[in-house]
Amino acid sequence: MNAPASPAPAFRARNLLGVLAFLMRYRGSVALAIVLLLVNIGLEMTLPQVSGAAINNLQKALTHQAAFTPWQFAEVFIALAVARAAVGLVLGRVRNRLVQATLKDIRAAYFDAVQRLSFAYHDKTNTGELISRGTADISRLQEFLFACLFLGIDITFAVVITMVMITITNWKVGVAAMLTLAPTMGLIAFFARQLYPRWRKVHDLHGEMTTVIQENIAGVRVVKAFAREGDEIAKFRRHRDVFVRTTLATVSSWANRVPFTQFIFNLSTPLTLWIGGRAVIAGAMPVGSLAKIVFYLLGLGNRMGAIGQFVNVLQNASASSERVMEVLEDPLKIPSGSRRLSTVGGAVVVFDKVSFAYPGGGREVLHEVSLEAKAGQTIAVVGATGAGKSTLVHLIPRFYDPTAGAIRIDGFDARELDLVELRRSVGMIFQETVLFSASVTENIAYGRPDATPAQVIAAARAAHAHEFITEMERGYDTVVGERGVSLSGGQKQRLAIARAFLLDPRILILDDATSSLDAKTERLIQEDMRRVCLGRTAFVIAHRLTTVQHAEQVIVLKEGRIVEQGTFAELARGGGLFCELFREQLADREGGRA
Amino acid sequence: MSTGEDFLLEEALDQKPMNFYLLRRLFALTRGYRLLVAANVGGTLLLLGSQLLGPYLIRTAINSYLTNISSPAAAMRGVEWIAGCYFANLLLGWALTVAQVRTALTIGWRMMNDLRLQVFEHIQALSLSYFDKTHQGRIINRADADIDAMEQVLSWGANQLLAISITLVGVFCIMLSYSWRLCLVVSVVLPPLIVGTFFFQRLIMEAHRQVRRQSSRLTATLAENISGVRVVQAMGRESENLGKFQELHGVYVERAYDAARIFHTYMPTLGLISGIGVALVLGYGGSLALQPAPQRIALGDLTAFILYVQMFFGPVQTMGDLYNNILSAGASAERIFQLLDTKPQVIDRVQATALPVIAGEVRFEHVCFRYETTPEDRWVLDDVDFAAEAGQTVALVGHTGSGKTSIISLLARFYEPQRGRILVDGHDIAQATVESLHRQLGIVTQENFLFTGTVLDNLRFGRPEATDEDVQEAARAVGTDELIRQMKDGYATKVAERGGNFSAGTRQLLCITRALVARPRILILDEATSAVDSKSEALIQSALDILLAGRTTFVIAHRLSTVRKASQILVLQHGRIVERGTHESLTAAGGVYAGLHAEFARHV
């Protein structure tokens, strides 16, 4: 009765095959599991034979006074049941190991793919979506793998063997049973497909209702401030009513369909009584065989529900596999080159007529940008929001590749360089520093996991972070990040600086690194930011122009083009856009913006 | 993910047996559905009767017409009659199933969604202090996951529980009536079946708890890597992280194996016990069939026994599953009732009256206040006493934690002071209805929270009855009309969750417009510090000037220009007003404010 949880686009076999390819890495286990399953079904299918034979023999004993030892049959029955349990015990373990091993491969592949996905991909996909693909969707693939390895084979073989057995016993009853079974299976599959989108709708409505709750609670201050509680309740009630109405309508159509299939299938029993009864009375079939047919039908009836389940699993898996495979086969992937860079000193970074447009975005964000940063220079990049500053610096570590032109580092096209090497020689400090749920030491050493504790402490000292770190109760072992101690903006940026000191990159990018700090903290940290740039080629994006006065070159961007370029002093006198921005900020200072 | 997500998962693992108190409160929810409940119970009983009738008909056919046949014609008529009865019984069963499913689910879903609404309504009534000390995710869970957990049990589970117990008793009684000897012998499988099921259930439950715990760690790691992916890539950490993930995943897989091992032992064991049951029927029943009269058992009885014995297993298995669900529903029910029993702190007094239309004069008289979480020996606001004339702008200045936010929270009556009074136009707000106060109050906070819906819906949030024209007029007045018209669909542009599709500057401008649409008499403004580009900054500045004009405004100031223009500045330190006056008088005095101002001004 559970609602299938995912949106289901058209059924696509290609993606499911991609999932099965993971399973096929374990051919041996797959074969073993299937063989064990077949043995298991075979054993199960002999049980009604034994019961039927026992009843037949018993009847013979009663009517013809033939010799009969009932316990013999009981012993055979128990022996078969024990064998079946033993096979089942092994089968369960084999199958589970197999599925878990496959899932482990899929999860690892997914995790790795997500980590390596291009920024272009991450830009268009939100975090929650990627997490849910890695959790809920992969869980659905687990069901799919179980279904392929078990449900499908089990249903097919059980149906075929049962029908054969019944037909062998009495072909007329066999025909009657098939006449009820065929429409039942057809209807179950048909109804399952029909109901699927309805359950999905129920699920979606549930999601919408949850969103109302979440928003209401997240925005509780606004709700209260505007005295909107009553309206919020009315809104919630509307969503709830639609949800309940749709759910009940869906339940109702479920009730109109699914029990009907059960009914059709169950018709096989009175038919068996009628047709089989006639044969028994005519003396053409012993009564135990009739009982045997009833036992077989009972076993099959228990499986009918699984057909609907199988159809749902396939539909779910189709959608889920598409979402997972899409990540694994990301077309926007950045390929790595093989050339290695030298590891010492600032690098020469050249932009040669670089143009860039975001994939699918259309408009060019950068247009024929050319610049040369000499080894050890600091380049300030300024301009209004949306001028292309961040995009420009993100091209250096190849978060994106230019759509035209080239970036050369020490004379080599960045695309020829080993990607990991390149990125390790570029350090970045972002506006918001991401700390991982790990110790301070691990966070500082994030880019250089092999660093010694002494090196970590030295870096922390250089970044003026040592003091506040040692003031914390557990010092360098303090767990920070989302699941640990939360640090202030300034403290986080100091850890970022420490990271950069330790990483010792040849190129350093400060992407708006101080703009989220308050004025006082920004002033305190400015000096450290400047020091970490020494001896490296640095690109600094800043809103507040006074913070980049020391830069050797200032580049002013406007709508993706370099409109001015020169030293700070030159530009400040020049009367151009930079001068205008600078004046504006000075005026602000008079006006007093804190 | 975050701590939040982590403990939410932990919470989902909580289990608690239903006790009498919970059951009584749950039963109270059936009020309004009692007739349906009665119909459902009646229908279920009939359905079970119909199900138990099947093997009985087969038995009768075998006993009366298919063995010891004397007249084939009569036997054939008998068999045809039985087949006809069986068919009729199937029809009846079908109809009853449809009715049972419908009534059971209708009751469950309706009842739980009544409760969901009740929870939501209660949440609206709760005071902010509750939201301060309770994690958002937890509150959301009450109306969401907890209700869902109960929905499952109450819609389907209650019905199943009834069906299972009756089936077990029914089957036992029928078997007893056929042959008490065979029945007692066959029943030896029952105790190991039931005990085994509950034993395995406990093991599986614990194993799954472990699996989920590991799974939540995996999810957290995945989430962290996705949100920090730019850093991961920038530092070239992909391989190390994959290694760590696989290590963690290894532990997860071990736990998953453990759980599966238990399950894959349980299922074959169940099959084995069932096999033993049938074997006993064949062996002992077969022997009985050969015995003389009193002990003798007919062939049809034997067949029916085999069918009935197998009817034991399905229900016992379901009972195991159900048992788990009932335990988690118990924990959910308790949490929900706990929430419903939480009394809101700020409620209208019995004799509360609506505030008339106010001019906006505000007076704090010796107000002392502490939050519930504040230590008893400390005040967050200590003897705060001031008056603001209608139309004045009051700037609140001080360091973080000095009590600025608390003052505006008290004015909005999100909390009530422990001592002192707050008067608006001479009316004590504690004696007024909360609604009449909030209707005349506008708040613009740093959060700049927007709701999903259209821009227009959001702007109208504070005054739903405002016409499109009113909204546009307000937007023109604060200068955001152009900005909104430039959006994709103008005023009909969709707002993503929390306004995620707009920049911080745009969000703030929309919130300012929203406040103006509400035409508040008193305005509370918490100036944002987030970085916005200079164009938006200028627009925000002028929009605020328009919004503030002619209204009593309390502003937590971050802009020097705002402070300079204020009619009155209150300088707060540790919950006390340490200085008050205008910008000029305070700068001249050379006290705390002068220091703060110097700090402001030094920086661009």
C-alpha cells in the first residue's frame, strides 16, 4: 500500500541496463544465487506432490485396505522442508552479499562522480537533489536488484511449474486455471501501471503539505509579526483537504481494482472443484490429486501480490536509475591532462582572449579577456556584481573551461596539465569558508593530509589562528563544522588562511574572502590575507577597494570585458569606472556605512 | 548532514509501547467516525468468516461428495452446489474486501489528518519561546513524520491486528471442532512460531537501528562533500575522500549483512516450522484417518487441516511487522500529545480588548526580562525605561547580546516581560489582543524571509485584503515597482523556497515593500549587514527613508546614516540603557556611543 515515491518519466531500459552492468561484475555469485533460487522453487513445488500423494494413498488404504504408513510421507515432507530451509538459508546470504557488494560499487561510483562533477553541473543542481539521488534513489535500485534476482525469477518459475503440474494432473483443470491466471496477471500489471501515477500524485501532495509546514515554521517570526496565523491555518487546511481527498480517491480506485484481480484468480478454486470434482466422481482422478491442485493454487495465490510489487519496483527503478546514471555519466566532466608543473615559486598566469559562457546559459559572461600575471604579482579584480569577477578566477583551477581562448600557466595550456596537480597548486579562500565535520587539525590539513602536527601549528600561527584554537577546550582536536563547534566568520577565515599557508600553493585566489566579515574583523584579518599572498601569484576579488591598494595590477571588469587595467594609483586618477567606484566608496565612508 | 538531520534520524528510531493513556487519547480521535469504525469492525468480522469458509467448503465437498461416492449424479449435483457456494462466497469476499479497505483507510487517513491540522493549529498558537528552544526540524516532524508513522498503524494496522487475532482464534476453533487430537498435536508449532517471530523481530529491529545509524552517517558524509564540493575540488581531495567514504561504507555494509543474516535465518525457519506443521497433519492425521470411529478423521478434514495450518503463518508474520510499527507509532503519539499539551505562553487575557487604531506612541515602563533559557540570576533587559513619541525614529545601538533584539521582541509581544509594562498610545499591550497589535505592526528583519508563491502574494502577506493597485502603489512609493516589473513574470514571478531565486538585496527590497503594503503604525527594523552591491544599497536606503516617514520606528542600526537621522538613540550595554540622546548630543558627550561611532567611521 505504500506510495511509490519518485516521479516516473518514460520507462527507459538503457539506464536499468547500466545498473545491471554493476551486478554483472559478480557473474559467479549471480549464477550461484539463481541456481539456489531455482532449487528452492523446485523443492517448494514438490511439497504439494507429497501431500497429494499422501492423501491419495490414504484413500486407497481406506477403500482398498492397501498398506499405508502415514509417517513415511511425513518424514519425506520434513526432509524436503529441511532441505528447503537449508537452501533458503544459504540463498539469503549469497543474495544479500551480492546485492550489498553491487550497491557498494554503485555508491562508491556515485560518491566519486559527485565529487568530480564539474562546477557547471553543481551550479544547476541543488544539494538536496544530489543527496536524495545518492540515498533514496540508490535504495530503490536495491529493491530493483532484489526484484531482478528474486521476484521476477520466482514469479516466472512458480507460475510455469505450477501450471505444468496442474495440467499434468488434469489438463481440463489446467486449462481452467490458466484461463483465470492469464487475465489476473495481465490486470495486476495493468492496474499497477495505472495506479502508479496516482500514488505519485499522493506523494507529491504530501510533499507540498510538508513544504507548507516547513515554511511556516521557518518563517514563524514573519507569520507572527503580520498576525497571519489564521490565514496560515486556512492555507494548510486547503493543502490538507486536497491531500486527503486525493489520497482517499486513490485508495478508492485501488480498492476498485486490486481486490478484483484477487477475485478473478480465486475463481480457479471453484472451477477446480467443479471440473476436478467431475473427474473424481468419474473415477478419472483420485481425490488427493484434487487436493494437490488446491495446494498448488494456494501457493500461487500468495505470489499474485508480488506481481504488482514487481511492476512498481521496475517503474521506480527506471526513474531512479535515470537519475543516478545521469550523474555517473556527467557530460560536463572536465578531462585531465598529463603534463606536470614545477612546484616552486609564483606561477605566470596568462589569459589569452578568454571567452566564457555557462553551459546552457547562452550569454557570454567573459568576452576576450586577456591579461598576464607575472610570477609573484597580486592582481586585484574589481567590478560590479555580475561583471564576471568570480567566473574569471574560477577558470584558473579549471572549475570551468573557457569556451574560446586559452589560459596558460607557466606557458602551458591549463587543459594539458594534470588536473589534480593543477588544483593543488592553486589555493582558494572563498567568501564563506566550508569547514568539514572533523578536527581543527584535519580541517587545516585538508589540502595536505600528510602534514605533520608541527606544520599545522606553524600554519595556524602564521594565520593568527593559533591563539583562538588553543583557547578552545580541546584545542586542535576540537571538532568543527556542521556537527561540531561553530566558529565566527573571522575565525573561519583565519582557518582558511592557515589552510593556504600549509598548502603553500603557487597561485592563490581570494574570492571575496573578507566581504562577509564585519568591519572590525575585516580590518584585523586584512594584514594576514596580504601576507599569505607573498611570494605567490595572487588574484584578489574585493568589494572594498581600499583593501587592494597594494596590488601590482588592478583589472576592472564590466559586463565580462576588461574596461580598465593598471596600477591602483593610475586608475584612481584616471577618471574612468574605477575612479567612479572609488569616489562612490569614499563618499559612502563620509556617509558612514558600517 | 547537519546535527539536525542526525538527531531526526535518531528520533525516528525511538520506540515505545502504546500504553493505556495513549490508547485512550487516540480513541478519542475516532469521535465523528464511530459509525465508520463500527462498520469496519463488522465488515472485517464478516470478511474473516468468508475467508475461513473456503477450506470448510472444500472439506465438505471431499467428505460428502468426493469420497465414498454412492450415486455419481447426486455427488455431481452436490459438487456443483458447493462450487456455486464457493463462487458466491468469493463474490461476498470481494465486496467485503473493498468495503474493508475503504473504511479502514478512510478512518485512518481522516483521523490522522484531523490530528495533523490540530497540530498545525497548535503550532500557530505557540509562542516564540517554544521555537527558540525547540529545533525546527523537530517541530516539523510532529506534523509530518510522526503523523505519518501513526497514519500507517492506525489506517491499516489496527484493522490488521483485529484480523490477525480473529484469524488465529478462528482457525484454532475450527481445527478443534474437526479433531481435537490432531488440533492439539498440530498446535505444537504455534509456540515456537510466535516466540520465534517476536525473538527475531527484536533482533531485526535492533539490527535495523544499527543499519540506519550507519546509513545516516553515510548520508552526512555525502551531504558534506556535496555542499563543500568546491573546496574538495579546489584542494584535489577526491581520492582521499573516496577512501574515507568507502571505509565508512564498509561498516555500513557489515551492519546491513548482520540485519540481513537475521532476516534470512528467520524466513527459512518460518518455512521449516510450517513444513513441520503440515508433516504432522500428514503423519498423525494420516494415522488418525486409519483409526476406528471416535478418533477417526475424514479425508476432507485432513485436507482442510493442511489448508488451515498454513493460515497460521501469514498472520503471525504480519504481527511481527506490525509490532514494530506499533512501537514507533507509540513514540510518535506521545511526542504529538506532548506538543498539543504545551501551553502557549503569550495568550490573550480573558478580558483582552482589541487596540483601537493607534498613533504610535510607545512607552517602556521599568521593563525587566529574561528568556526561559537565561540563568535565573541574570536579566536580559534590566529596568529598561523610555518613551517614544508617535512618528519618532528610535535607534537601538549596542554590541551583540546587549538586548536590542529583546526590546523589539517584547514590543511585538513575542514574549512578555517579567516586570514592568509596555504601553502603546497609553494601552498596556499585555491587556490587548495579540492580533490587534500585530495588525498595526510592521517588521523587517535581517532574515528577509519570503514564502513560496508569487511576488504579489508575498507583498500582500501583511494585508491580504490589499488590492493589486494598493500593492503596486506601495512598490512605486518605495521604488521597487521597476525592479519587480523587470522580473520574468513581473508581479506574478514565482518565489522559490525562502526566496532562493532572488539576490539578498532584492529579497530585502521585497520585504521593505511588504512592510509598506501592510501600512503599519509602528515599524520595527533590523538593518541587514549582508553585502549587497552599491546600486541595491542606494535603492534600499531610499526605500527605507520612505517606509520610515511618519511612522514610529524602532531600528537596530547598522548604518551610520540611520543613526544620525534618528530622533532618539538608545545605547544598550548588558541589557541596560547606558546612554540616550541624539547623535549630536551623544557624540559631544564622549561616552560609549562616541566610541562606537568612532569605530564605525574609521572604516569604509
